[in-house]
Amino acid sequence: MPNKTINKRFQATIELKNILDHSKNINLGNEDAFYKTLLGISLRRLGQIDLCLKEYIKKPIKKNKSIIKANIIIGAAQILFMNTPNYAAVNDAVKIAKIISPNHVNFTNAILRNLSRDKENKKIKEMDPINNIPSLLKKKWLKLFNNEQLKKISLQHIIMPPALDITFKNLKDVDKYVKQLNGIKLGKNNIRILNPKGKISNYSGYKKGKWWVQDIAAQIPCKILINSVSKDAKVIDLCAAPGGKTAQLISYGVEVTAVEKNLKRTRILSNNLKRLGLKAKIVNKDANSWKPKTLADAVLIDAPCSSTGTIRKNPDIPWRLNSSEEAFNSKIKLLNKEQDKLLISGSKMIDINGILIYSVCSLEPEEGKNLIKNFINKNTEFKIIPIRPNEIDIPNKAITQEGFIQTFPFLYSSKGGMDGFFIARLMKSH
């Protein structure tokens, strides 16, 4: 590669190609700012970019040439949304084309030059942002949300960079760091940074173990759990890595056993707790086969899910799920099996009158209320304990008729939104 810029541009092209191909080999954790901006804007504006490119690409690019399309999409993102000089965006795309497919150099050059000439005539800002939600999810979500709500979700999806929420170990540190971090207070022990820049590890207080990253919605399950048990409660946190909820529970003073089956993620969990100066019993076992020596007062299950509620931070998710309706439904069914197994396993770890908190960062009812209602019907020893408005620091409209919580990306929209989470509280009555 001739220089660092082209190298990162090439990496972003490969990554976008993987996403368009619905590949699992995706790395959005690259901390290079240029790479993250290229990939992030390309994904967040992909629907609008596609609409613009249709005027110049008369024949659809073959599926086995998705890398050509990825290269052109990134070039278009630079021209339309990144204020990159037209000549620089076109030249970089041509350089990448020479590497990935020399036969498409002229094609790439022509498409992007035509786009750059016409870009002032494109009413991009007037385009409905709903276009940036892939067709499959759009069809599904229109059954769950009205058009105004869907537009609000899509507006949160295009914000770059998304807000960064951090949770403090000690309440006394919040006021001290809110100015240092140029943030705003959200709740008693949380700060939101609206325009985060650079590496998280470089932020004040990180290396001292003062705080950890945790979306405001992701904090709710632990708050509900703590409201439901005594101060000396024994709590089991299943699927515990990377450790945000484990840290939150420890900071409240309860005794925590953190269970994580993946060895690599267990090490991440351990390292995160070590940085924070917090201790928990860590168990590197599959929650579905591990049994505690004594029954717990409460179990937290933050289950694996489709993660559709996190599109503010993970703009690749909608496009990875957009392969076909059959594939999407198949994925949800596989996740449902895992979620149901975790519920059954977790239910056996709780004593009588014990609490089970179930959460997923998903907007899909199949992974939330439908799953819990089905579990309750089959396991009559459990009952729903409705969550009360005074237990949470978010709008009451997040509480459903059944007493569950369902947050959405557009809640707190004036302050940067929040992740979509489903949360249920159950009690084992006999």
C-alpha cells in the first residue's frame, strides 16, 4: 500500500464488503479514526447512497463483485457526506479499484466522477432517513412502530459518532469528572459524552478504574434487580462478559458470581474488573451445564440476541441481518432456543421468592415479551413482578402494559438517544 490513508481505506472496503456479504468476520473495533468514519458513515447512510448510485449504475453489480460495490459506496460516502474533495475521493477509489479489480477501474472512475459533478443537485438532506433502514427490517418494524417512530429510530441511526455513556463506581466522582470529560449527568452515577473522540482508554479516570462504558439502557436491568433484593443478596450474573453489569452489581454491594462460557471473553471480564478494583467469583463455564453450590437470591440473564436495539453504535447490524426473511427468521429461532435454555437454567439457580431478571438489547418481540410470556405459561412457579415507574430514570412510556421495560433508540433523542432494551422481572413463587 502506498500510504496509511490508502491502507485504512482498503481495510474499510474489505470490511464493508464482508458486511454486504453478511459475513461474520467483521471488525468494527478498529480504533483508527479515519477507518471508523469511513465505515460508519457508509453504513449509516447506505440507503441514501444506494438511491443516488442507482442513477449511474444501470445494471446491478454481480453479488460476487460486492467488493467493487463496497469501494464505490465508500467513495460516494466521502463525496456526499464527508466533505472530502471530489478529486481525492475519486482518486482513492480508483487506487483501490486497481488493487481489487483492475477491470473495474474505468467503471469506478466514471460512476464517482458523474456523482461528484451532480452532487450539488442531489437533495440528500431532503431524503427520508428511513431509507437507511434495510428493506427487511423496515418491513418488520413498520408492524411494530408507526412511521414517525421509525423515522426517529432512523435519525438516531445516522448520528456519528454516537453518544458515549459511562458509569462511575463511586457517586462522589461524578461531579468531579463531568467537567473533565466535557459530559452531562444522566442519573446519579452516569455521565454522557455527546461527541466522543479518540481512544476510550485515554479519557480521564479510565486508567484509574473510576468508571466503565455502559449505555444508559444497559444499566436498567441491574437497577431493577437491586431494587428487588436485600443488600447482602447472593446474585448470579449469567453471560457476564465484558463485565459492565457485573461491575454495576458489585458496586451496589451484593455478592456476585459471574458466569461466562467463552474463555477469551472471561479474560476480558477479569481484566475489566481488575482495572476497576472490583472482585467477583468468576466461573468460566457454560451456564446451561454449570450448577451453583447454593441457590441464589437473584439471577441476571443478559442473553445473546439479534442486538437490533444497538443500531446507534453498531450500524452494521441492520445490514448483516438483511440477507433474506428466511435467514432472519432462522437466526431469531436459533437465538430463541438459546434464550429459552438460559431461562430454564437460570430458573433452577434461584431459591423460593428469588428474582430472575431477563434482558436483551433487541427490539424484536420474539426475543422479548413473546419469549417471556411463553416461559411463564410453561413454568407456572414463576410470575411477572411489574416494574414501577419510580424504579427507573427513564420516561414512563418505556414501561409496557405488562410491566416489562422496552426502551427504544429514540428515547432521550434530544440528548443522544439510548439503546433499545427489553427487560422483565420474574419471581419464583414456589
